[in-house]
Amino acid sequence: MREPPTSRLRDPPMRLLVIPLVLGSTLAAAAQQPRQPQRSVPPRTSQAKSTPSEPTLAETAAWFVRQLPAFGTFFVHEYSASRVSPGDTIVIETQYSLTGVTLDSCLLRYTTSIKVADTPQEDYAYRIPLVSTDLLLLTADSAWTLPRTRQEPRVWSVRIKAIPDAGNAFSYRHPPSDSIEEPADVGGLEFSNAESAQRVARALQHAATLCGAKRSPF
């Protein structure tokens, strides 16, 4: 009498019995081996981008000496209608120059020169202690022009004004050879474009801040 087919499942094949034995011996051998100490891996840190440090007062002074004469020397042509001959245009050439720029111990010195057409040149030597500068009023703006007058290029001016408590802390000599210094509470620098004027204004703000200048409340 033959056994039913299901009886063959009672005894598992030998290959199924060998697998657990081999696996068990492998695990036992692994358990007997000494454990290796785990190495601590330091966490990865993202390297922050280093921001460039702000210029020092000495670096700012060197920038003034190098850039202000280049920015402040230029020609301007002013066009206006003739009052004598209607329809005609009068052209006047004006030369601006900036020389003698120094910044030593927070004292800014410079000489502005203006020569209009064939008239004698006008020179003004300024002496401005930056600690007395009002940071609020140190701005760059387009210069005032006469009505019905067109400038090419348009002149931009950087105004340097003293804080109210300092009074006439600034001074100038006109002409520079004059031994008498006239007191003043405002100084100015002229440039031929807005970009140069704004760069100089920012540099003056920076230098004045390093020198301890303050901002008026209003």
C-alpha cells in the first residue's frame, strides 16, 4: 500500500537542516571574536564663507589720495540761451580740479580749484576734522545750476557738514597761500558723475565713523 503524497512533507530534506547548522556556527564564532572599538567620526561642518574685513583708516586714506584727484578733475560745458542774440547758445567751459588730498590723524585736507572760461582760477584749501562731521548730512547730490542752463556732464557734489555742537569746526584758505584760515561749517567736493560722488560719500562716511563722528538726531 503506497503512502499518501502528503507524508513526504514530514521529513525535511537534508539541505534545509544544514543551513541552520552552518548559520548557527557562524554566529557563535562571531560572538567569540573581540569587538573592535568604534571610531568616532566628527560631524561634517559646513565651512562658512569668510567675509572681507572693512578697510582700515590707513587703507581709506590711501584710497582718498589715489582716487579723489582722479574723480575730481574734469571739464564741464554749460549751455545757456543768449540774451543778446535770441536763438544763439552760449557755451562756457569750466574746469574742476582736486589736489593736495591727505588724511592724517583724522584730519582731511584738500584743495578744490575752479576755472571758468578765461577768468582767473579760484582755489580753496579745506581743512576738515572728520570727528566733527555730521554723518546724517554727509550725502551726494546733483549740484545746483542756473535756470535755463544745461550742464554736460552734470556736476555732482558731496557735502560735508559739521555737527551743530562743533560749530565752525572746518576751515579754508582762499587762496591757499593765504595765512588766514576762514572758519566754516560746510565743505564740498565736486564730481562729474553720480557713481563717483556716491563712492566718495560712502568712503567719507566710513572714515568719519572710524574717527568717532556722530550723527545728529534729526
